[in-house]
Amino acid sequence: MNKKTHLLFITLLTSFLMISVHAQISVGLKEGDWVEYTATYTGNPPETYPKTARIEVQTIQGTLITVEINSILLNETQTSITEIFDLNIGAPDLIIIPANLRAGDEVFHEDIGTFTIEGVAEYTFEGTTRELVHANVMQTELSWDRTTGIVIEAESISDTHTQTFLAVNTNIVQTQASDLYPMLLYAVIAVVIIVLVVIAILVLRRTK
């Protein structure tokens, strides 16, 4: 193997590895998706903690997801911030993780390291059965919608209070269902076209 061939081989191998790593990060959300949450507490939580929150996806570029988070705090203050979630490094937090993970899959976060998805379970949201993946991270029990990777429930306990963060409303279920209907329609049309072509071929053969 000469030097040029060797360099070409190394370049191709490196590109393949980069594509393989990138392919492991699946983005399940779409621009315009939103989820609303309520938070409940026991004990004495800080008044700057959220009472309700709404997360809406603004833009998606590769594995970078820009979201707007509007919250009402326990002291009734309203806040609005924009965050960029990078699924490659888990930043800034674990509200969103890669989609379609399974039990045993590992998730990386630059601040806390790697943790493992502990299991998959079914749950019902707005009459639709979906799947959750869950894990315990830094004494917080987290559950994410498997298809989208967005958090559905988070429960944590501190010295002063307990907190439960729960999704109560979303457009994701309706959006994904509506996206399914065109796909089914296209499939039906394709089948009809194939059947018509086959019939036409049979008719032509009989005519000959």
C-alpha cells in the first residue's frame, strides 16, 4: 500500500467512524413541537422554582435543538428563556435526550458523565399508548418519551423538599398521528398503482 492509498484509507475510515457516531444520535422532535408541564412540591421549595412551564421547539439544526421555555414561578413571576440543547454533549440539561433509545443504551452528558437507560415501559397519553425510557440520574428519577426524547416526568428529593415535574399537555401526539395519515395514503396509492400495472400487463398478454 503506497502512501497516497494509505492516507485515503485513513480518511475514509475516519469519515465512516464520524458518520457512525453521528448516526447514534437520533432527533425525534420537530420544529413547532411543544409540551406543557406542571410541578408539585412537598416541603419548602425556593420561590424561584417553576409552578408551570411550556417548552416549544423553535429550530433544529443537526443535533442542536433550540427551544423557548416559558414558566410561571411559585412566586407568580413569569419568565421566558431560549436554550440550545446539544444532544452530542447533553447540554444544558436532560430535558431532551436522543430519541429511540433502548434499555442498556448509554447517554453522555458533559457535566455528569455517562449514564445508562434502565428500561422501557408503556404509558398512555391522551388516549394513545406510547413508550417511556427511564433512568436515575444524580438522585433524580427521569422518564422520557422514547419516540421524541423529551422529558415526561422528573422526580427529585432534596434536604428541604421533593419535586415532581409532569407533562400535562402537548401537540406531539396529534402531530405524529397526523403525519402518519399522509404516509398511509401514499402507501395505499402505491399499492393501487402496482395492482393497476399488473392488471394492465395481464390484459396486454392476453390480448397478444
